[in-house]
Amino acid sequence: MTETFKPYEPDDSGYDAYDDYDDYPGRRRSNVLWGRVIALVVALALAFWVGRVTAGGTDEDRLDELRAELTQAQDENEQLSSDLQTAREEAAAAEATPTPDATDDEGTDPVGEEEGPTYTVERGDTLRLIAQRLCGDPEVADQIEELNGITDATQLSVGETLTLPPDCEV
């Protein structure tokens, strides 16, 4: 029940089904391959040419505009840096020059600002607790922050002296 198959052998008619390119005598396979390569190169060159033609004008004009803007921005940056350095030097000179206090003739507190009592921070104190206990209102904690230049109310240190608003009592 087993049957053996004969391997394929081309017939003697001259036609080989595996070799379509041998239909034309004298023509070789490499000619077809080179023809395809040349067609591909021509198609790529045509696509490149079409892309260049449809891309519009040159970018040299835009490049020149951008270079001019860059030069202008660099000049402006140098000018601003120079102005900043001058302002820093003037500020340093102003700090070094002593200025008279803004007090009246009798040597009292500065005009328009009345200084209140002071309080030394103890262990467990918070600004709201201090404001409630000494000023009677926990909302005064914001004023205490402003008077003392506190940026983070959670960072109070034991022994720190706080200036309180004038209407608070110690």
C-alpha cells in the first residue's frame, strides 16, 4: 500500500517551468535585474526632483532672518546683563551708605508704625495658639507672621522672640 513517487524531471520539450526567463534565447537573468535597478534609480531621482520643485523657494532668506534675530537677541541680552550688573552695584553702594532713621525729633518710633509687645516662643507654641492666648483671636496669627517676616509658620524655634500687634497683651 505504499506507493513511491518519481522525482520531478523536466521533459525534453525545451520548456522549463522553473525558468521563466529562458523563454527568450540569448537573454540572461542579470539583464532583467539590472533593468529593475535602473527603473528604481530613475523613480527615486524623479521623486527627489519633484520634492525639490514643489518645496518652494530656498531657505536662505529665512536663515538670514533668523541669524539677524539671533544677533539682535544676543545684543539685547548683553545690554540687560550690563543693566543688571549696574543695578546690583548701585544697590550694594546704597546699602553701604548709612541712612538716617525715619524717626521724629524726639527719637520715638518710626512714623506710622507702632511696635507692639514681644513674646518669646516656648515649647509647643504655634502662631495660632499664641494669637488666641495673647490677642484673643487666632486670626491675628497672619498679622504676627507679617510683623516678623515669617514665611513658614511651622518652623518656629523655642526661644525665638516675636513682635506682636500693638493691641495684644503679654
